[in-house]
Amino acid sequence: MIPKETLGKIDGNRKRYVEELLEFLRIPSVSTYSRHAVDVRRAAEWVFNHLKRLEFHTKLTETERHPVVYGEHCPYPDGPTLLIYGHYDVQPPEPLEEWTTPPFTPSIREGYVYARGASDDKGQFFTYLKAIEAVLAVSGKLPINVKVLVEGEEEIGSPNLGAFLKSHQDQLKANAVAVSDSSQFAQGTPAITYGLRGLSYLQLDLQGPRIDLHSGSFGGLVANPLQALCTMISALKKPDGSIAIPNFYADVLPLEQWEREEMASLSFDENQLKEYLGVEELVGEGDYSPMERKTARPTLDVNGIWGGFSGEGAKTVIPARAGAKVSMRLVPDQKPNVINALFKDYIRSLTPSGVRVQITELHGAEPVLVTRDQVSVKAAARAIETGFGKAPVFIREGGSIPIVNLFKEVLGLDSILLMGWGSPDDGAHSPNERFSLEDFHRGIRSAAALFYELAV
């Protein structure tokens, strides 16, 4: 059990912890933009220097794009080891005009800090550094071995992290890994995530005529790739909301009855969700509840579409090209490579004569299920109860965290502790992203308690 003195140290430094978090959030570490490469490196060095001040053995390793920061404090040759994962890169802040205050000028309003990266993932990851600091300040040592791995490419699919893990397997050996890059079930209801959906993300590019054509001169003679694309996309879903790709559901692992019962027992206000989303109704498969559809059923969504003329006024044109991006969230036991192949076959069967289609695979991740009866999961539940004052619920999460698959496949880690300190309405990836300062504080307390619970 965590010493009361350590919790007191955390409580007594709340103001300073927030000031340091604001410093971290001011760095515009947008990994997808080459113009921010210097800022991304600055964020990596900021984390590196912070770990050095904690007297961790620390190293910054270059990759083909952005650096990986690693640090360790491992005084116990035969003791339990926790690997902590986080990422210091952030999503692009656009559209800028929708931010109440600038995305990289952190603003505190009504108990929340507003900034890009506040919740995803700088604020959540930073709780572990402050927890380590507090434990070391009181006890002079951590009760377990701790390793910290922080990357700068999570928001672009972690393209170089797999190679880093493979080349550092011995260094990264651990009994469990902690990932706080998600959220609670609801504000004030802490959670441990035991399931994540996977991802298949593809791009369609359709080519029609060699050049854009005058629709008056060539309409009725030449296939319009934008119209063809719309017809093809509309055929991806059936009227009942299910996905029309043949054999798409063949490998779906059915939800267990206990899972459906637990999901049904969670406090879920459909009207409140509709109000928050600004929609009049929720859609999807009728045989499943909104909670099941949101977290544990596969999906298909068009994420972007382009082609032709969309400027002011009129331009009578048959576009030469059209395109779309399509993502599919997967559930156990679906595999991205299998789903990609089914998608490609179906799209090609839908492609009309007169246009050519190119299909590009962009990102992928396998779905994850974590066994709930592990000792480390129970330790995490006790730690969260210490930090938040109530026991966590167990949930599935609709999103994907590709790094979790790498931990399982490359490092052989099955004990994956997915503990989100944020809230579902934090607005990750959206304008006015925010993080509750109270949850930031609770996260620090929980992280510190985790070290002691894992030492039992």
C-alpha cells in the first residue's frame, strides 16, 4: 500500500505539477507536419531532460523520423518490472478558428486545461513522471523496477516503433506495461479497458478520363469517377446499417453474455450523448445496444472524399479523378490483412467500366482483449481506487492503440494495463481539447499507488 506521506507529497505539489504540464503543452509537437519536426524534437528532449532529473538511466534514440526516449530505474535484479508507455506527439490542431484559445497556448478554465495534447497524451503520460518524482522524494527509491518508453509518432501510426522494440527486446523486458492513452467510462467513473478495436484504413483513388472534361461536351459519353465513387461507397453498407462486404463478419468473436450484461449495467444516458454529439438519433445495427455498437462491434466509415469542383459558384466539369478514405474498426478475431483483402475484392467487383481504381493500405492494427483475472490487472484496480476514491469499471474501447499489438507480438507482454485518466468528452483530436486538472491529480495518485500495488 502506498505510504500516506507520498500521497501528501503529491497533494502538496499540485500547483507546480500543473505549471510543468503547461510548459509541456506549449510545445507544438505535431508529428505529421514536417514543419514541426524541430518542435517534435524539442518535446522529445523535454521528456529526456525530465527523466534525467529523476536520475533515470536515459537515452534518446533516433529513428527515420522522430526520436524515441527511453529511461529506466531498475535497482532490483529479480524484482517486478513495469514498463510505462506514452507519446509526446500530438494531432494537428486544425481547424484553428474553432479553438476558443490558441491550441498551444494552454488556458485553464473552470478546472480544465485546454490545449492540444492536454488529454492525448501529454497530460496523461506526465502523471507517471510526477508519480515517480513524488515516490523518490519521499522514499528515495521506487518499490519496483520502472522503465519508461516515450515515442513521437503515435499520431501517425507508430511506423518506426516496431523496429525499435525488436532491436531492444532485452532492454524492454517487463512483467506488465501501463498505457494511459484512453479515458474513464464517464466523468467520475474510472475504468480499466480490457478490449480495443483494431483498424483497417484504406484509400481509394479512381481515374476516369485523362483530364477534366466539359460536362456539356462529354456528359453521357464518359464515366464520371466521382459519381462512380459515390455509387461504390453507398454499396458498402446495407439499409439496416450492417456492412455489405461479403464474409466481413465471418471471424467476429461473439460477445459473451456476461459482457453484454456488464455493458447494460453501466450508466449510459443515450439522450445526453445525442445532445453532446448534436444529433437527433443514434444509428447502427439494431440487434446491439448503443454501448455495444460504440465499443465492441465492427464498423465502416468514410473519413474523407474528394473530386471535381467544390469552389464558389459553378463549373460544369466531369472530373478526371476522385478519391476517398475508408476506415474499418475491427473486433476479435478479425485480422486487418484478411479484411483488407475482402474490401479490395468487393470494391473491384463494384467498379464500373470506364474507370480504374487503385486501393492503398494506410494503417492497420489488430483488436485486443486483455484477460481480466491477472494479478497485475487486480493491482491496477486497487491503485485506481486509491487515486480516484472508487473502484474502476471494466470496459471495451472503440478506438485502436496500435502499440498494444506490438507489445504483445514483439515483447510477448500479455499483462497490458489500459488505464485512462481522461474523460470521453475531453475532445481528443478535436478543437478545444481539454483535461480535467482534478483527473490529472487523481492520475498521479493512481500511478504512484500502482508502483506499490505491483510490489505486493
